[in-house]
Amino acid sequence: MRIGVDYYPEHWPKERWLTDARLMKEAGFNVVRMGEFAWVFMEPEEGRYDFSLFDEALEILARHDIAAILGTPTGSMPAWVARKYPDCAAMKPDRQRRNWGIRKTNCFSSGTYRLLSERITRAMAEHFKNTPNVIGWQTDNEFDGNPCYCDSCRANFQDWCRAKYGTLDALNRAWGTHFWGHRYGAWNEITLPEEQHSYNPGLWLDWKRFNSWLQVQFQRDQVRILREVCPHHFVTHNTMSFHPSINYRDLCADLDFASWDNYPVFGPPQILYNAACAADLVRGFKQKNFWVMEQTAGPGGWGAFGRNPWPGEIRLIAYQQLAHGCDGMLWFNWRACTAGREQYWHGLLGHDGLPLRRYREAAQTAHEFRKLWPEVEGTTVRAPVAILYDYDSIFAQESQPSFENNTYIQDHLRRYYDALFRAGVNVDIVAPTADLSRYAVVIAPQLYVLPDATAHHLAEYVRKGGVLVADIRLGVKTETSLCHDRTLPGLLSDTLGIVIEEYESLTGIWGAKPSEYRVVGRRDISGTFTAFGFADWITPRGADVLAGYSDRWHMEPFAAATRHRSGNGWGYYVGTILREPEFYDQLIGDVLAKANVTGILRPPVGVEVSVREGAGKKLLFILNETEQEQTIAVPSGKRELLSGQLTESKLTLPRFGVAVVKLA
Amino acid sequence: MRIGVDYYPEHWPKERWLTDARLMKEAGFNVVRMGEFAWVFMEPEEGRYDFSLFDEALEILARHDIAAILGTPTGSMPAWVARKYPDCAAMKPDRQRRNWGIRKTNCFSSGTYRLLSERITRAMAEHFKNTPNVIGWQTDNEFDGNPCYCDSCRANFQDWCRAKYGTLDALNRAWGTHFWGHRYGAWNEITLPEEQHSYNPGLWLDWKRFNSWLQVQFQRDQVRILREVCPHHFVTHNTMSFHPSINYRDLCADLDFASWDNYPVFGPPQILYNAACAADLVRGFKQKNFWVMEQTAGPGGWGAFGRNPWPGEIRLIAYQQLAHGCDGMLWFNWRACTAGREQYWHGLLGHDGLPLRRYREAAQTAHEFRKLWPEVEGTTVRAPVAILYDYDSIFAQESQPSFENNTYIQDHLRRYYDALFRAGVNVDIVAPTADLSRYAVVIAPQLYVLPDATAHHLAEYVRKGGVLVADIRLGVKTETSLCHDRTLPGLLSDTLGIVIEEYESLTGIWGAKPSEYRVVGRRDISGTFTAFGFADWITPRGADVLAGYSDRWHMEPFAAATRHRSGNGWGYYVGTILREPEFYDQLIGDVLAKANVTGILRPPVGVEVSVREGAGKKLLFILNETEQEQTIAVPSGKRELLSGQLTESKLTLPRFGVAVVKLA
Amino acid sequence: MRIGVDYYPEHWPKERWLTDARLMKEAGFNVVRMGEFAWVFMEPEEGRYDFSLFDEALEILARHDIAAILGTPTGSMPAWVARKYPDCAAMKPDRQRRNWGIRKTNCFSSGTYRLLSERITRAMAEHFKNTPNVIGWQTDNEFDGNPCYCDSCRANFQDWCRAKYGTLDALNRAWGTHFWGHRYGAWNEITLPEEQHSYNPGLWLDWKRFNSWLQVQFQRDQVRILREVCPHHFVTHNTMSFHPSINYRDLCADLDFASWDNYPVFGPPQILYNAACAADLVRGFKQKNFWVMEQTAGPGGWGAFGRNPWPGEIRLIAYQQLAHGCDGMLWFNWRACTAGREQYWHGLLGHDGLPLRRYREAAQTAHEFRKLWPEVEGTTVRAPVAILYDYDSIFAQESQPSFENNTYIQDHLRRYYDALFRAGVNVDIVAPTADLSRYAVVIAPQLYVLPDATAHHLAEYVRKGGVLVADIRLGVKTETSLCHDRTLPGLLSDTLGIVIEEYESLTGIWGAKPSEYRVVGRRDISGTFTAFGFADWITPRGADVLAGYSDRWHMEPFAAATRHRSGNGWGYYVGTILREPEFYDQLIGDVLAKANVTGILRPPVGVEVSVREGAGKKLLFILNETEQEQTIAVPSGKRELLSGQLTESKLTLPRFGVAVVKLA
């Protein structure tokens, strides 16, 4: 297994490099990433290349059996690019170019920048193609889909629209430009939406897609060169998992595997890291294992920073990723920079360069991982449940969230994810168009944009025996962000056995106070719950009412959650948001029962389980994410790989402790 | 009575129009508004007109006995206007033109835009002048007084100043430009204030007046054409009632009657709608009955939306407007758009186009209204009490609110309004310069800008027997926003029997915590209250002290509320803001007693009463705005028009129920 | 003693001037400041001067024995400057010039503006050099160090960098531009940081220094002229004390004495005014007595204003400044303006011009001060304790506060200051490079930027017997905002007897919830406290542990506060922030005991004491800042100068009462 650090030799005097390499080797590290911000060191003046600094560093690393991933350095343009080519800078809606002096200030439509990018990529590829310890590439750094408003982007977007729609009539129909009389009579009239809440929703959705596409194209130009010159190297990119402005599935389609940067937000310890959910998302980008290209090594932040990982936590965070399908891991970064904006993004070493506690913990982890690797290699997560995650819905809801504080990503999706997590069931996070036949359960939170083909796909999934859980805002929009003109939930009405003639936001607008309703379990769900945010006024058309409204006369006729037998499967619908996690636990319990899914074990609160399997192997990871010792009922007589002991019926883990049980 | 919907035939296929017209007719509707965002459909290219779409739609409507109000379409410019005439776009303070793609992006100084506006207005007027079912016009859409900072507006404002003041000396004196040495030596030095809290207050006030004037002029150009070409049509405009940036009285002076758009903010149900107060304001714009041009039909909002009207609420909201002087009403809108930014501004029909609950409720209301109309026609509200609402004071206070969170409009005015509402007394909301002789009571909340003539007008009103209630910030400013150099309350000191040598804000500035004082009733007011926001240090000069301060040694010498006999009338003054509505109930009780005003009846909490009278008729509207059944003591032996029954001494209304009692 | 008001004769008709002068004289006033916003009156057109208005006003004042300080009027440019010389206006980061119409809109790099400034300064100086009652000058008004982003400033900053660093290599090393590959290859590539949290920290720190330097230079040009033409006049400037964006020590180096504008924020009464601490800071600008050029006369604010001073409070605020070293005082202002943006910055007279309560209170104060002056003259504050206040640290932390809501200025410094205040001990606030040998105790809160020389300076101070109290973020940065590459606290590790290998913010970032730790006293501090904001993980290397962590297993090995014997002195270190003032009271108690410092007396809560001494005199000021009568144990048999009585062992002061006890 490749495990190591992000390393910046250009930050430190050459005299230090040997010490660094030696400490890395002692830590069990065998890979570094480097170069992704070093353009000016490799091309100090336009067209003059100098790779000697990296040649020397790579040579020292090679002597310590450390391989390297090289970053194309286009995430931060040199000062000379900014000075010589002002059109490389992105433009803000106020028509001002972004100021040079921070990273990622470039426009992706700029022909100049694309040419400069291709040239440095080719120069690097040619230079390093035969360097023995170079094994792969990272493109640029953390593509984010952020838009630029320059004339070049405007023309590019207008061309993109013409290529997509062919005729203005088609575009006018697709976007519904009859509203406000905003019909286009010329391609160059197409406007760029400056903010999300005022423009045509179809325009907005395509603008988001265009900006995502633009960065995918930019990467593709680099990938093409790398494939051509370095066919034996892998190519990946460090995504930001749930970052909502770029379609990472499209981006990763051109790559060998997905990677991501893992920075759990450090406030007080959180027993259920976002990072598990994010890892499942990233694994879904290509539906295969992934790397963590930047792994938390200490407190992080640009101006203010956060909490320090507690003793044991660096190891725990690393094991969590391994458990979810990580096959390569690099801590960011080796040593806290003494210069620049990320002085407070702390490394395994502090500013003082001493191998202290964080270093030692990472070293322990690296040695363990490499020892475990023969057991882990070739395995992955095979989840019985899929959650659908749809970029079109995310893009469209940014412009029309329907209710205030509608946080589809994480908050909303997490209500279901966390209940499955508590149930000890692994989850895949995939596109609605994915092959769903492998899943016993499919959950579709706020599947807002729903082309007819996808609706049929889901209906068919249920008909053949699948269990579908859908909820609010299902199928509101077409693929061009028009509202469907069918009574909700449209084509899935039969599958779910309901109609929704009216609905409402409960958050109020224009400063009005939010309201809540009381929900009570009626069948297979018991207890009283609090509905907030949004409420469908659901009329069952055959569905069982699992929960209804109990405190308001006008809501009494309507269902809050339903279940419907459709073909060989089941269609569930939740028409509001419940404040209490217990609601989701009961719901998911019922869903899993209907789908005949059981977790390996049901862990205590704060203990995470995940299974990797494949190639005849099956490993159960158990992570105690609490500050207390925990005892977990486990299959007995199995080998726990870290201790080498056989399990009894109960296994006790210290705080932040980890076990890896070999089930097969 | 005209009752109907806002309808956009250009949104729907022609095949649907007949269905729509039939459903409207069945609902009892007899009027639509249309066309106000359809410029591009009527003038698809510059100078080429095509009204066929509307001709066809009007013809179908005519066959169903439905009349039409046409909107001049200048509230949303076509894409070709933006493309060909960049100077039509308003400019932001950062010198960037507003981006095309949302509505109302035009500059009102632009000669180009004014010419385009006149041309399309004339073309429409000429085309539709003889269309039988066209009965009137709405100008543009929701004029808002928002400013533009382009060179044309700058020159226009400088000209406006020259026309107003004649000489720079006069302007320098009027604005007091000696402060900060900001004296003007040339007309073209006059600056445009970019934000409200830093510039010369006189400049600010005139800048607000100018922007209001500019839009009034813009409308006048359209009205002139419509009067000339269509002398038999009425002309109105859909104002936004309390919107503070345009003087709607000036705007309505050119119109046949005022209209407004009624969207009560939907959080949890609010028993006392802002909408009653807003209706009284709109009725005051021309001191005659008004229309509701857009009436709430469902949840509304652009990105997020609000609550759905509960069963009975659509009808209740409509009756409230009728009770306050509404003579025509159109729901916005017929059917929720499937395209564009207002997809979530829901209509009587949903996106699915089915005539469901909201449609049925509106239909019931329309049928009732049309049946009631013979009894209602010719009546209006004759209120014994006036609240003064002064645009100059609003404009000036925007720049100098005196204390943080000073919300003159609604919040502050509403303290008095709501007490009168609870007392069952109708209210007019009028200008300080209005004829006050018809009112027994005049309330002047924060009458901040007070020209001497207006002060004399109020003093005279009291002298002749009127009851005046004034409060904090009374008469601070001259008509050019200089501070009067008299001890407060200046010319009204004798009328009110007080002087105010010092005063203070209680809200703190620069993040300091706000403070409060305790107030205790002394005479004709009893109990303990909480003063916040602002405190005058009132020294009585003959006035009775109704309430004083009780918890702070330094405030003990001062009065909190006073009453003074002056001539044949009474002058009340409230020197702070009280948190408790009970204070205002007692105060208003005393005021009404002194003025010999009694309501028809005192309603239970949450029940609204309003009286329309005239032409020998007198109708008592009773609205139960609560979710519980309510019993109200009413005059007995009168005909309740909805049930047709004679009243007993008590009348019981179900939740959201309405009664219309014919008193004469 | 000079005591008086800020007076604007150009605001009032000439007929009023005599009344004003007579009222001033009756109040005991003998000085005014004038002219600082009157440029347009003195130079109504470019190059045409007219000082007649001020000549007349000065003559009337002279007849009433009132002297004058003249302000150079460059704080507010005339309209003709803005019109004729657009390049005089500062530019915002969006490339738009600041709009004329408020004050202080100029660019300080503009050659045009500097020439205009020199010309009006020279014209004034020449004109008034022999006016008998002109005694001194105030430069401009409230320099604030705010930046401009115009091309001239950019070139000026690049030149400043070249002058400072000589070579690009030196600059690249100093700023550490290897990070993100942002190495400069040409001087004109140097960028201007548009906001504080994204750019290179070294660039940021120098940009802040440059902007401070730029305004110091601007003032220097005026001072040079005033010194040359009016050698017998003093020159000062009205600083804003803790305003963080300009190095007021540098600014005051060119002046005869420092002045400041004192506006305690008026929310509810605050018993410990910020104003004491601010006065101690201003006294430290030149380590000599100072003036209050604008003293609170009433409620203040531009749009909203604050609380009115209560009876006795105007006098109390004035005595507090006298007690802290004020030698001249002018109330801002004489009379509330009836025009302009500061209508609500109330004066001793209100808009009505009547000599009411605030006037009478100021008059009483002035008469008392002038009577006291023979006893006060020649005395100053001689504090045994210094708090270090470092502009470099402030500038650098603005860009990297380390933790959210890190308010170094006031909040953090005030924890120590207030404990000393409560202990009745006077404090100096000085630069880290000041001569510290005069202080028994030196407190260094968040001394973030610590050049090696300063570290040695502090270590030497302790070695020789001083008591040093340092805390979090000590010595993180070099003078160019690189991180030191030593284990914290670096060169002071031996002095403090500790090392800090790790540390963390407790506030979280990216919306994570903040956390807290429990701290418990271990030695010479007792009780339980709450740590928040930040935590060093301190390992003692010889230091005593005064307090440690008690609620978290992982913090148990670490100290929260330490004390170490080093040479003849003591080094204290506090590794977190404690919510409870009692912690700081105990800490300061221990520190003062070790340093053998005792206050004259320990005052009751809310009573302030301060001592002025010198020239053989010693005066104890006692101020009751509470609303209750207070009894204070004082040295008996001393003369209390206001009453003329000899003290007993206890002295009773009414609310807001003041005593001045002559100790020698």
C-alpha cells in the first residue's frame, strides 16, 4: 500500500532534504506528492525550464525507497503569467479581474492559460517520464467549478448553449424564456446569471453544468498529454468530495481512480465523522477504491485554525478511510510551512521540524497499514444500500432551495446515511442513472431533477423487487429545470401509491417565523416527532400510512410518511423532515426488514463498522470513535489482525481504538 | 364587482386557453390582468409589432364574459433592448450596469428607454383601444423608486436640484453644506449618495425625492398616451403599499384609482394581518377605494417559498380587503408557472393545471362577492381616526434612524394601529397635510420632518377640538432635513404642554448593549411597562403626566407620556416606546374617550371588524382570524348577508369564518 | 490648564458668535479647536484664499481670553478638488474611486493631493502665524491608515518594498514567496492584498506598515511647514487611541504631544470605561502627558446615536482623563450642528443653542480643573507595570488571528488591564522595544511578532529581576511574518521554563462548534475556571504549574499557567484564555507580590484610582463610577482638594463622585 505525505522540497533548504527522507523512511512512508504549486520553480521565466530542484529531491527520495506523485502546477499561476497575460485572470461579476496573489485565480476559458497549461504539463511529462520513482500524476489542485464572468467565458457559454440546443427555439422552449418575456432572439443575448436567486432556473442549471464542463475540459487537455507521454503512470485528482459546484463524476471519468482531501471539521470531537459519508461518495465517483491525497495531520486553517487531533485520532481517521475503500493515503503535510498563507495548516512535523507526537502516530499507522496490506489488497466495500446523489438536483436547488436552510448535501442526505451507519450497514452513494440492480435498497433524498427516463428507471427498480425510499421535492423538475406539469410525484405516483396536490415550506420567507407540525407514528413507526422545513400534503392512493399529522386540524387528512407495495418491491415516501433521529432509525429498520438486509452487527453508539471484501477475503473494521472504552458483540473465533488474537464473542476497544477482524 | 386572476396566455399552449377561460367563468371570474411582462411577444424585433397572441386570447375570454386589464410591459425589457441599447440598463454605485436577465433592470433617466416605453405604450393603446373587453390599464409593474447611478441620472438629478433651488447659494443653505466644508461651487459638483448613513442628510432627502419623482414622471409619460388614445379606459398601478422608496401618493395622483399587491408574509398564522393596515394605507393614497391587483393564491417566493394558505384562508384574506375598501380583486396568479423565476409563486391552479382546493375556495369567494356586490357598491370606509404617514419622514429617517432598529413603518405605526384594531375602530392613513377636520383623532408617529406650516396645521387642528397623539422624534427636521434650532417639540410645545431639552437612544451604538427603563402609569394609565429604543427626557409645561419613569434616579424628573388640554382639543405625547401592547390599549382607550369615539363593537382577540358605508348603506364586516370558533356580541335584528339570517345579540363564527351584517 | 470646546464658527451666523464667546468664557473655557473641516471657506476656489471668517471669529474669541488650535483642513476635500482632480480620490479594490460627499476620501499617494495639502497648510500657517490667540495646530483629522488601491499607491508600495529590501531575492526570502510558487521576478509584479485572509502574510504585514507610513509621511509634510512658519506653535493630532490600522507611535514622533478623541460607547453605564485603558495607551505614544481633543459632550452617532450622559457623568469622564495624564481637554462639540452628517453628534448645547444641563456640568468641570491646575501641573502617571502593545503583532494578527474572534486589542489586553485596574495599580502601555527597566512588571499579551532582539530584550529584563507575564501566541512570528522554526516559545523557552510542542484553537473553523476545557488551580491559584479560544499544550521544563487541565484525559499532562524563576526575575506564562476574571485577579495578585508592587489602596468594585505625581507633588484621584454611594479606605490626614477637607480613614463618595487627595 502506498502511504506517505505531501512534501514540498522547494520550501526547505536542500541540506534538510536528507533528514526529511530519512524520517519518512523510518515512519514507513513510501510515497510523496509534490510539485503542484511549483510552476515558478520549474518555469522561472516563460519558456525556460529548470527541473533540477525536483530531480535532486526525487533522487534523494528514491534512495529511501520513496515514490512520488507529481502535481501539474496550474492551480497557482506564477507572477510572470499574471503580469504578462492579464486575460488569464478570472473576472468577477463586477467586471474586475481577480487579483493575483492567491491561488486558483485563473479563467478556464482563457486560451492563453490553456496553452500555458498544456506547455508546462508537456514539459513536466517529458522531463519526468523516465524518472524511476515517479509513479503517477495529480492534475491541478481541488477543481471547484467556480465561475468566471469574462467575455471569453460568455462567448464560450453561448457556444456551449448553441452546441447543446442547436436552435434558439429549442433553447427558448427548454428554459421557458416566455416568462418575463425573456425570449432570446440572438445567441449573443444569452446572459450570465450573477447570483442564484433571480435568474431563469434553466439558465442557471446550464450555467452550472457549463462551468463544471469547462474544468473537466481543462483537465482533459492535461490528461491527454500525460497519457500520451507517460502511459505507464496513473493520473488522479484530489477532489473535495461534497463540494457542490462541479460534477466530480464527470471529472473522474478521465482518471484512473478518484482521490480526495479529508479535513474533518474540528470542533469538539464528533463521534460520527462526515468523513465516512464523504469517503462513500468519493468511492462512488468511479465505483471503485480511491486515495486520500491529503489526510488530516494537525490543526488546519488559513487565518484561524481548528482543534488539534487528540492522541489516537490521527490513526483513527486513517483507519476510517481504509475501512471505506481507501487504497493510498498521504498526510497533508509533512511539515508546517514557515511561510505563506498555509502556515497554520499544520503538518506531521511542526514549524520546528521535530518528529514529535503527530509524526509518531502517523508512523505507527503507516507501519500497521503496510503490515495489513496483504490482507486488504483487492478488497472493496460491497454495500447493500445505495443513496442517490445527483449533481443536477444540487445545481438546480442552489437556485431554488424551496425552503430556507435547505441543505440537501450532508444535512438532508445524512439523516438517512446516519441511520444506516447506526444500523451497521455499508452504503454506496451513486448517480440516479447507475445500475441499481445490485442494491436491495435505494434511497433518493430530494431527487429534485427527475427526467422521465430516470423516473421509469426507479419505477422499474421497484417493480423488480427493489425497495425505494423517496422524499420531499421528488421529481419537481425536468432536466432543463422546468416544473413538470404533472401532479406530484408525477411518474412515480403509482410506484409510491400517493398524490401530492399541495405542499408548503414551513420556514417562512421575508423574516416570517418558521413553523412546525407534530407527527405521530401510525403503523410500524411509533412515537411522536417534529416536522419542520417542508411539508407535502400527501393523499394516499393505496399506500400504507406509516406516520401522520396530529396537532393541526387542516393536516389531519394528510400522511407524513407512507409505504406502498408495487410489483415485487416497496416504495416509501417521507413528506417532511423530522427533527428526531429515532424516526429515521425506525424507518430504516422497517426498510431493511422489507429488503432482508442485516448488518454484520449493530454497533454501540459511536462505534463504526465497515466491511471490505473481495478476492476471497472479508474484513470487518470496527472503530471506537468515542472517548470511552467500548465492548462490541462480534463473531467469535475470528482472527483480529492488529492483535493477532482470535475473537471471543465480545471485543473490547479502548477509546479511539481499532480492530480489523478477518471474517474470511 | 370585478374579480378574477392575473393570467399569462403566453405561458401556455393555445390549446389550453379555452379550458382556462371555461374554468375562470365557472369560478365566477369576470376580469383578468395580462401583458405586463409580454413586451417581446408584442414587439419581437424593434419596431415590428405583433399582437395576435393577445387578440386571440382576448377573444376567447370575451366569449366567456371576461374583461381584461392590460399592463404596459416596461417592467421587463426584452433581450434585444438590452443588446442594442446598453444605456437602458441602470448602473450600480460601482459603475457597473445592472445585468440583463432579471426584471426591472432599467434606468429611468435613460432617454432611450423612455422613448422605447412611449412607443410600445402607444402601439398597445392604438391596437387595443377598441377591443371590447379591454377595460383598463396597469402601468409597468410595482414601481419601487430604486436609484440608478449612471451619468444620465447624475445630470438629471443636478438639473432637478437647479430647478428646485434656483441658485447654488439657496441649495447650500438648504442642505447646510457648510458642514465638512462641502459647499458646492458648481452644479455638476453635486454628488450622488451611495449609501444612506454617511452623506449630507439634505442631499439624501432630495435624492430620495428625485428618484421617486423620476418614476412618477416615467409613468406620467405612459398615462398621457393612454388618456389620449383610450379615454374610456381606466389607468391604475399595482403599488407595494408600505414599500418605502417611492411616494405612492404622487404616483397615484395621475391614476384613476390605486391598486396593490397583497402578500401577507406566511409564517405561522398571524391573527392580525399586516394586510389590514396596508389596505388602509393604499385606500389613503387617493382617499378612495382601491383594487387588489395581485391577491395571494398560494405559497409564494422566488428561491424559497412560504406557507400554504390553510382551508378557508384564501377566502378570509379576500374578505379582509373587501372590508377595507377593495372594489376589485385579482388573484396572482391563475396557474403556477412551469418556467421562469416565479415557478414557486403558486397560483390557484398548481403546475398540474387541475382545479383543486385553492381554485374551489377562490371560486366560492368570487360567487359570494358578486352576490354581495349590490349591497357593497358605493360604500367605503369612513374612519374617525387618522394615522399620519409621511414620505419625507420615511426618506429622511432611512438616513438617520436616530436609534438602531427604528422601524417607523409598520412596527412603530402598528403599535397605535393595532390598539385601534383591537378597539374595533377603523383607521385612515393619510398625509400630514391632508384635511384633518373630518377626524376626531389624529395620530402622528415619529413625524420627523415637520415644516412649520404642517406644525401650525396640527396645532390648529387641536385648537379647534381635535385630539392629537404625537411621539418621539416629532418635528426634528425641516423640509430640507436640517435640524430645527428650537427646543423640541418646537412649534408644538404649547399644544403638547411639554419641552424636551435632552433625549437619548437606548439601543446603544458600535455594539454597545441596549438598555431599558421601567415606566409606570401615573394617571389614567395603570401598570408597569418597559421602555426601549428611545427616551425623550420630557419636562411637562402644563401637561398631565400619564406615565413616568420609576427605576432610575436620573429619569425620575421626567415624564414618559403626557396629555395636555389645548384650545378645544387635546395633545398627547409619548416619549418612548413601550414593549407592552397594554400600554397602547390604555392610551388609545383614553384618547378615544376624550374624542368621543366608540367602535361599533369591541371584538374578541383575533376577530377583526370593519365598516363600509355610503350611499345610504352601512355594512359591518366581522372576520374570525383565529383557528377557534368565536362568539361576538353584535347588534341584533340585522340581516347577515351571507347566511341571510337576522342576527341575535350574539353571533358565532367558525374558524376563519366571516359575517357581513347589514346595519343600514 | 487649557480647557474648552471644538467650535465651528462657519456653522453659525456671525450674529451668534458673540453669544457663543460669552457663554464659553462664563463656562471657564479658554481654548477652542477650529478649522479642520473648513478648507472650502479658506480656499473657496483654487489658489484664492480668504481667511476673513476665521480672523473675525478669532478676534471675538481673543476678546474673551480664548485661545485657538487650528486644524489643517485636509481631512475633507472641497468639492472643487474632487471635480478638478479625480486622482485625489482613493480607489477601492474594485477599481472604483471613492465617491466624494463624505470626509476622508483622499488617496495619500496622490501627488496632486499632497501638493494641495502643502499649499493650504502653508497659506494657513503664513496667515495665522502672528494671530495672538492662535497657540497650536492639529494636523488633518483622525488618521486611520485605511488603504487605497490606485496605481499610484501600487507603484508607491513597490518602491517602498524596493527601498526596504534592496533586492528581489531579499524580498522573496523575507516573505517566503516559495509558498504557492509566488516568487517575484520583477518589482512591478508585487500585488496589493485585497483582503486579509488569503494573501501572503509577509506581504500583508508590509502592506499594513506601508499604509501607516504613508499617512505619517503625509503628516510630516504638513508638520515641516508648520515648524518652519510657526515655530512658536505646538503641533498635535487627534488620534483614535486603539484604532488598529496605523502606528500612532510613529505618527506622534513628529508631534509635540499626542491627543485623542474620547467617545466611550454608551450602552448601559459601564463601570470600567474603556477610556482609562485608552488614555494609558495614548499617554504611551510619546510616554508623556496628552490632550483630549474631542471629549464626549452628549449622545453621538451618524445615523443612530447612543445614550445621553447621565447627570454627573460628563464631569466624571473628564476627571478620569485628568487622572490618567490629560493636560488639555476640549469637548466635542460646542453645539449640535443643525446641518450635515453629524447632526446627532450632540454638543454641550443642543440644536437650540441654549446653555442647559450638559453645558452647566462642563462649566462646573472647567472651573474645578482650572482651580486644581496649580496642584496638577507638572505631574504625570508613573506606573509600576507596563503592558506591551505592538503594532506589528496587531497588523499581522489581522491577517492570521489563529482563532475565531481573537480580539487582541482591548478584549485580550483588557483581561490583564482590568485585573490591575481592580487592584488599584497604574499601568503604562508601551512598545516591546521600550526601556523596561523602570517597570517592576511587564505583561506581554499575545506578543505574536517577536524579533530575536526583542526576545533577548525580554529575557534580559527577567534575568535582571523583572517579572514578565506572557501568554498564547508568544513569539510565533519573525519581523516579516514568517513562522519561527523553533519550538515555542522559542528564545523565551528558558526564561519561562516551558516548551509548547503542540497547540490548538478551541473555536473551531468552518462553522464547527467551539469547545472549552476546565482549568483548575494547582499552586498559588485556587478554584476552577473555563478555558476557551485557544490552548497551548504546555510541557513544563522547570516551571511551577499554577493551573492545569482537569476534565479531559488528553490535556492532563499539560499545564495551563506556569511561573518560572529565571535569574533574578520571574517568567509567567498563561497558555489559554480564562472566562473568569477571578483567574486574572489571582494571577495578578501573585505577580504583584513577586514584584513587590502594591497599589495605594484597593478600591471597591466600580471605583477607580489613579495617581499623578512629579515636581514634588503626588495626587490620588478617586472616581466612583457606580450609581451607588461608595466608601473607600484612604490615607487619613490628607487634603482632599475639591472639598478642601482633610481626609479621615474613610472617604465617602456619592454616585459618580470624584475626590482628589493630595498625598504630597
